[in-house]
Amino acid sequence: MKRNIDNKARMEKWNYTSKEEAGFHEVIIPGEADCTAIHIYRLNLNAGETYRLESHGLEMNAVLIKGKAEIDDNNSLKYTMDRYDSFYIPGNSEVIVTATMNSVFYIAGARYEGIGEATFRKFDLSLPLGDVHQIHGSGVSAREVMFTLPPHTPASSLICGLTWSGEGAWTSWPPHQHENDLEEAYCYFDMDAPKFGLHLSYLKSGEAENIVAHTVQSGSMVLAPCGYHPTVASPGTKNAYFWALAAFKPSSRSYDLAIIDPVYSGT
């Protein structure tokens, strides 16, 4: 019993509320959070403000969650960004971000291992289903996925994307884990109160009695360093989140390493 209590206490710490104040904010950082590979940041800029985003030893994938902005790295990245557009920068890089409207960026980071070049991705839901635009699951667990950093785009550790559930529906079902190869974080948006969802965490197959339910709304960011992590939206709500996977090594940078909880494999 003590072990279950300890596990629940551990999982309860995985839910973070990101800051809404202007500026660059660390949210999930190895050494401070229960993770070793994944970094999550939030950048809030008022219209007219500029920020110099420096990656240092990390690669970064940034997505514009709200607003409009311009980016310029004095090289290959010079774009006007609309909502859900994204960019990737490798290690030891910098890019100047200028908000032309009040803007919110969610940013994932992971250790740069020399693989990856600066890229920009325009959000386009009209893309045919394929490498970037996908539908996962079916019925009550169907969800739409748009990659911001897909597996076929060179990078060292990160795979990232955006997911939307159906109203009152599930995502990441059946539950899966990938704890031997990757860490993950879900960063929620477009779910202002009274809308909410539940992000569930549990460590062992079939352990429904030991689930920790994290209430999530816009700005919630939930870590998944291990175990299973399905989500469900409240009625009238679509769970919407930026998710980031960080591989422990470049050879584990794969979208196909998820292990389904065998108890629910047929659901």
C-alpha cells in the first residue's frame, strides 16, 4: 500500500500550470522535474515585443499557439507566423521573435546531438492524410494530428505535433507507454474555463485503481516520463494539446515505439 501511495504522490507532481505573464518561462526542466530528456518552455509576448530565443545545447521546436509573429535568424528562417505555425532550430542557434499581435509560443527542447537544421512549417489542415496530417484511432477515440516536427524531418531527439480530440472524447486510447525510449509532455491550449479535460497517469498495466487524474485546461502542461497517459475531454470540450517526445538517444527517435497496455489492446 505504501508503494502505491508513493507512486501516486510522484505522478501528482507531473501536472504544471504555465505562466501567463509576458516573458520566457521554464515549465518542465530536467533536474527540477521528474524527467531527464525533455524540456518545455512558454514564451508570452505582447504586440511589438521582441525576444531573442537561444537554443544553446538544445534543439527546439516552437509552435505559435496564439497571436501572430515574425521570426528572423539572419539566415534561413525569415517568416511571418500565423496560429499553429512552427519552427525548429538546432543547438547553438538563435532566432529573433517579434510579436505583431499578443502571442503565445509553446516550445519543446531536448539535447542536440548534431542532427537537424533550421526549418519552418506552415500549418495547413488541407494537407492530405499522410506523413504530417494524420487521423489516429476511431469512434470515441478518434483524434486529428498535425506534426510540427515529424519523424522524417531530421532532428536529434524531438518529435512533436498538435492533437485535437472529438468533443467529450478520448485521445491516446488505448493507453500506451514508451518509457524505455522516450519521455513525453502534453501542453494544453484552447480549453479555457469552463472547458476542461482529464489527463490520466498510471504506471502498470491495468492498474485502474491507481490512476492519477490531472485536470487540464489552457496552459496546463503534463509530464509523462513513464507509464501510461490517456486523456479524455469533458462534454462539449475538445482536448487540444501540443505534445513533444524526447528520445534518450538519436536511434530511439521514432514514433513507432509505443507499447499498448495489453489490458486495453482490443478497445
